[in-house]
Amino acid sequence: QVQLVESGGGLVQAGGSLRLSCAASGRTFSNYGMGWFRQAPGKEREFVAGINWSGDSTYYADSVKGRFTISRDNAKNTVLLQMNSLKPEDTAVYYCAAPLTSRSYYYRRDMIGYWGQGTQVTVSS
């Protein structure tokens, strides 16, 4: 059973930074891409950032491009999301996401097989 455990959320002022971490277990981590999604109150869960199995290819939502950086450490089975220049509109619950299969797209919500419990990120103005 795949388990994803996020950490690192919190309250930060606009312009500040936070780093989210996701620890994965239950299958061979390095065989799969990974993603981060977020869900704000009253809105649908949306894709934020993703990374391929080796870490040499990343993909970002336009709203976070240039401010967020996703990375992974396959030796530690972790994926990180560095968030800089945070804005109030980044406020949401952030979820680590693992695709169902190694061929599933990590940026498609319908191809995500496993979700973390979520971590709250609040950006004050």
C-alpha cells in the first residue's frame, strides 16, 4: 500500500517562502513520477507541479511558474516543493500525489492513484 506523508505547511506573510516535503513508501519510488496539487476553499483540486521518475523533467502550472520548484531525492523516497514569493492566492491545502501506474501522467488528477493527507499553507497579505 502506497503511503504519502506531507510536512512543512504553515502560515507565512506574502513574499515569504515555505518548503513542503513528502515522504513516500509502499512501492519503488524511483519508478514513478510525482506531483503536488492544491485545493483552496470552494475550489477544485488543481495541479501545481510535477516531476518525472529521474528528476530531470519538471512541469508547473502557469500560476506558480518561476516561484515554485519541485525536486526529488530517490535515495530518501522524498519529493520537495520549494515555494518562494508566496501570494495570498497560494493559500490552500497542498497534497502530494502519486500516479496510479508508471505510465500515468502525474499532472492529471484522474490518473492519480494515491494522495497524501494534505498540509495547510496560508499566506497572509
